[in-house]
Amino acid sequence: MTTTSFSPYHEPVTLEGRHVRLEPLTLAHLDGLAEVGLDEEIWRFGLTDLRTRDDMRKYVETAIQERHEKRSLPFATVLRSEGRTVGSTRFGNIEPVHRRVEIGWTWIGRPWQRTAVNTEAKYLMLRHAFEALGCVRVELKTSALNQKSRTAIARLGAREEGILRRHMVNDRGVYRDTVYYSILEEEWPAVKSRLEERMKRDT
């Protein structure tokens, strides 16, 4: 029996805060994800169009396969108070040589949007990236049309870098323009302080 060797950048890890726990994504999370995630509004600006439980299964299986291939590190977003799975997120575009990762592929069921869930999840991932992995850069991106996401990323303290035109095509065959953002290691202390203050207010 062979085992897979992971660098710290690819090592599955659980990140736990006061409100949420980010667990390595597995098929055990499928039922919970399907319960809250088969919502057309969640995928409106995304590349993926999930409508059925089978769609969600393929989504989870693809994410797990990417983890095996060391292409991404996917998480299930779990409410600590209930043990309920309410969404998913991941590290992707992992480049250990260049000490950078992307945080993305993030979605949360609508009842938990605009709550402490997303703020704390981003905080946990950024802290892991900068303080455990030693990243010098963390990237985020979204559709140029997704104003809600753009506002949320800017509120994190990320700097908008520009728009890549006709950058990606979604499951419906529609091209999208993508806005890129980043946070650098020297910016992390101020971003961390801002997020910790926001989480205090959300408590």
C-alpha cells in the first residue's frame, strides 16, 4: 500500500474558530452540502451550475481528486454549534516555490450569508496561509459582475489588481471577466487586526 506525500502547502488540515470549523472535504459532507447548496442564486456568478445531488457529488469528487493531485486543498465549512455543513471553500493555485496560494471556490448557504461564518472562515484561511505556510501572497478572484463578492473581498483589505477580460467560461458556455485581488505578507497584520475587530462585533 502506497501513501501520498504532502508538502505543508498540500497537507490536509482542520482550521477551527469560534463559529466555524473548516474540515478536509470528503463525501461524508455530501448530504449537508446538497441540502443547502442546490440553490440557483449561489451559482449565479460561478463557473459551476449545480442543480441536483449528482451535480454536487461530482463537485465534491472533483475537489477531492484535485487534492490527491496536489492542485487544491478543499474544505467543508461546518457550524461548530450545530455540526452542520453550510458550505465549502478551498486553497487553490498552490505554488509552494513562489510561496503563494489562492483562496476561493467559496460558497455558503443563503441563511448563513452576511454572518460571521464567511468572515471567520476567511480569517482562518488567511492566518494559516501567512502564519503556518509562510506565504508572501494570497490571491482572490471573482466575476467582474459579482458586486456582492467584490465588496466582500475589498472589505477584507485585499487590493484590487485588475480585470482579466474573457478569462473563464462557465458550465453554460458564457465567458466571464475576472477581477483579481491580493493580500501581501506585509499587509497581513493590518488585515488580521481589522478582521479580528469585525469578528468581535459579530459575536
